[in-house]
Amino acid sequence: MNQGVGRITVAGLTHHLAPVEIRERLAVATQDYPEMLNRLRQWPGVREGALLSTCNRSEVYALSEEGESPALPAFTEGLGHGMRHDELEGYLFHYDGERAIEHLFAVAAGIDSAIIGEPQILGQVRQAYDAARAAGSVGTVLDRLFQHALEVGKRVRAETAIGAYAVSVPYAAVELARKIFGDLEGRPALIIGTGDMGELTLKHLIERGVAPVYVAARSLERVDDLAARLGVELVARHVDEQILAEVDVVVAASAAPHALVSAAQVKAAMRRRKHKRPLFLIDIAVPRNIDPLTAEVTNVFSYNIDDLAQVVTANRERRDREVIKVRAIILEETARFLAWFNARQAVPTVVALRQRLDHVRAEEEARALAKLVHLPEKDREAVARYGQALVNRILHEPSVRLRAATSDNRYPGLDEAVGYLFGLDQASNAGSSSSPSPGDADSERQGEDNRSHGG
Amino acid sequence: MMPLGLVLYAVGVMGPEAVVPADTHFFNPLFQVHVTAFLVAYAAFGVAFCGGVMYLLLARDIRRKQLTQFFLRLPSLEALDSIGQRAVWVGFPLLIVGLATGIAWGQHGTHAWGLGQAKVLSAFVTLVIYLYYLVRRVVFRWSGRHCAIVAVIGYVLSLALLLAGSFAGRLGGHL
């Protein structure tokens, strides 16, 4: 994309194109990261590299020289997963430059995930970044890119509601319970049946501090099994008015073909309740275990599986609507990153210009000092400082302007024009030392900045 | 709603008498305590009213299973319930203080502020309303919807009475 500073590319596969059978074969385990990153770093053409592998994606990020991107071959051949290129045909993606930057930002923001806005991905991007740093495979550019991506991830979660709504039935149930009771710490709950969905909902409720938990099951063994699986103490109870009067949350998930909680029972239980607190009934069983008429009882909130699914659908739509806002942030941040990245393009010209003028200064200084042999050492040093200060003053403005103009692409080809005006191309032909590598250019630029401020 | 309550109350208390600023009777500390206590009490009932309205809106949302902006923005039902309860606990003793100082002040001066006056009666009815609220909560351990309804209706009623009392005061003072 940019001459000299290299190009950013990403290649790999995601859940959009590749099914899990393919993804699982290319997933990189955490302990294999250092070795894989090492291979990536040594891959021909790769200046900097990073690896991101989650259950939804396996991706290689690379900063490379101009020309053919090494990210794709590094991904298909370099990671040693044993799959041939043609086997992966149709599953792979490959982005270049701006698109690659946008992609990483979208991944960190959670809008490229299978479940929009899921929170885990930001931690996974951070792990990938930490691993790449530890392995020494990232340099100035990818380091900055990943840090920027983490900032984007945080920003979209702070400024939009992309992760704010529950998008699974158990989470939606927990969110509702929290909207009714606030803090769930120490709230008694009853679970009827030991079905998978009920267990999952209960697990989320327990994570929020719900206790004690009563279980109504067909046998005590089932209660013990569930307690062992959840790692908490459970108390076996029968479904009656007494227990309904005691608990705040009821999760019904049994395979019983009829209602186990009647409206009359709930009405009686509400009268018996010591504190006239609300009661939240969650029925995720099919056929339903809780009489729908319970919803008519005062201070009772009754949700069945369809109600919760409806909440989840609405929440998904809300998250989808947030994606537009997230995309706007990503575009803004991509432009910001590109401005920094493009400004690097000016660095080789700035460095070459400085070397050129330094060369002239050194020549003239030597010539002048040869004629000024009668001067004391102190004055000779003053003459040398004068030459240095003059070069710094002359170079400061053009250096700043060149970088600014390159970062927003105001005057395309300006660096070439500067090169032509000062004969930098001839200078670089004359000596290979005036064609610095980007790493050198960075340190040179800093040195140049310091000198400019000093002068 | 709350600032409106304050304004209405200030109008009610000052009433037509307020046009006589030179009257030193109003600089009596009893009168000042009376006004301050009433102002804060009605502000607190205003908070309980707002908490009640929000509770009812949020509860309606959850009951109808249509989770709108109310659902997303409001705190939990329990938090709203607790706000209402605390506000009444602040307002109720202040209402008693306001009434007592008002009556004491009325007995000392020429400005009749006795039981026979309309606005005093309205304050007593307000006292009964919030006493009912607290008894329901403390003795019968009510919470949630019932309390929210009492807080909302109680505030509207007490404001209406206050206005009526104030007008009655303007028209002739005693009922």
C-alpha cells in the first residue's frame, strides 16, 4: 500500500466462510503460540507478524514488503496444520491495507463475531497481542495496530450498546431477574426439573449470587447429580404453596407433560409471603410447567420460553442496530490509524534529506575550519554548533510539513518532489546507507525531532 | 413534578397574607421551621411519587413483555421501591413537625392556623395518607405495586387538597 513503510495484510478463515470442521483443524492452542509466531516471523517477506486464533477464527496479521503478501501463504503453509492449499479453497479470506485494519478493529469491536457484541473477543485480541509481543514478532506498526484495536474495542463498548443486551434465553432470564430484584445476592430460588436449559439458567443465577437453591426433581439422585455438576449445595423440595411463598425466583424446566405450578397455588403463596415482594416465574419447559394464568396475579412476573425468545430476538435486533454506530467508530479510528501509518511514508525522505544536508554541513564545516586554524578550540566548537543549528532550523519546517502532507495525502508525490529537488535519489545511489530500513527511520525520526526542538 | 409541588406549596403557605411583608409575625422561628419542614416533606413525597410512577411503568413493561426504553434505562423494581419507601420515611416525620410548628405558631399570633382551617385539614389528610402507606409497609410488609400506587395517588391527592385548601383560605379562611 505504501512504498517503504510496507503493507498491512490479514489472511485466514472465520465462521463466515469456514465451518467448524475446518476451523477446529486450524485452531492454534495457546501453548503453541510462541512456536507459530516464531515461524511466522521467519517467513519470507514478513517484517512483523501476529496470530489470532479463537473458536470463530484463525488469522495471520503481517506487515510485509510491497508486492505479493506473505500473509496468505504463511497461513496456509507456514502454520503446519497439515492441510493443503486446495483443501482450504473457498474458506479463506485475505484483506489488504485499509480493509485489513478495519477488519481487526471490527473483530475487536465484536461485530465480526458469530454472536454480535460478545464480550470474550476483546480478551482474546489482547492475548494474541501479548503473545506476539512476548515472541518479539510485532514491531512498531503491528504493536500500534493491536493497541489501537484494543482501544477501539473499549470505545465501542463504552459509547454504544453493542454488548448491553442479553442474546441468549438463560441470560435474558437473568437480566429480567436483575431488573426486578436488582441485586440477586442471597435471593432464594427454586428449580423444577433438572433439564439442560434449566441447569444453564440456574448456573447463571448462581453466578449472580442466588442462594439458597431448592430443587424439585423426580428423585434425590438427580438432585445430587445436579449439585455435583454445579458445585453448590441444593435442597430437595416439593412444589407447594409453602416453597413458592419462600422463594423469589422459580425456574421450571422439567419434562412433565402438564403444569406443575397452578395460578391458585401462586395466589395462595403470594398471600402467605412474609414480605410482599414480587415473584419471578421462568418457565422454559415444553409443554409448559407453569400455568399461564399466574401472570395475572399481582406482583407476579411470569415468562415462558417464547416470551424469553421474543426478548432475545428484540435484543439481537437492538444489537444489530448498534452495529451502524460501531461501524462509524471503526471508520473514524481506521482513518486515525491510517494517518499515523501514512505519515511513516515521509520518514525515509526526511531521513535522507537530513543525511544530505548533514553531509553538506560536514563538508563545509571541514573546509571552513581548515581556514580557521588560528581559532581557539572553544571557538572552533562554536562554528561547528552554528552549522548544526542552521541545518536543524532549515530542516524543521519542511520535515513537519512533509509528514503532515503525507499523513492526509494532501500533495501526492510531494516526497518524490523533495527527493528530486535535493537530489536525494542521486545520494541514495551514491551510498546504500542513505536508504534506511523503517526501524532505523523511526529512530532517526525521533533523533531528528529532538534536534529540531533543541534548535 | 417535584418543583411544581414546591411552588404550589409555597403559594399555599404564603397565600394572600404574603402581600404584607412588614408583618414581623413571619420572622418567628416557629414559622420558619414550619415552612422548611413542609417544603422538604412535600419534596420527599414528590420523590416517592416519581419512584412510584417509574415502578409502575417498568412493572407494566415487564408484565407486557415489551422491553422498551423504560426497561433499559430505569433501575430495578426493588431499587425504585426502596427509593419510594425512604422518601416517605423522610417526608412523614417532617410533615408532623411542619404541622405541629404551624399550629403552635398559629396560636401565638393573629394568623389563625388552627384545625378549622382548610389547609390545616388538607395537611392532616396528607398525614393520614402517608401513615396508611407506612402502616401497610411496616405492619403488613407490603412492597412493590401496591405501595407505588399509594405513593402516586397519595401525592396527587395531597397536592389537590393543598390547592383546594389554599383557595379556600383566600376565599374566607375557615370551612
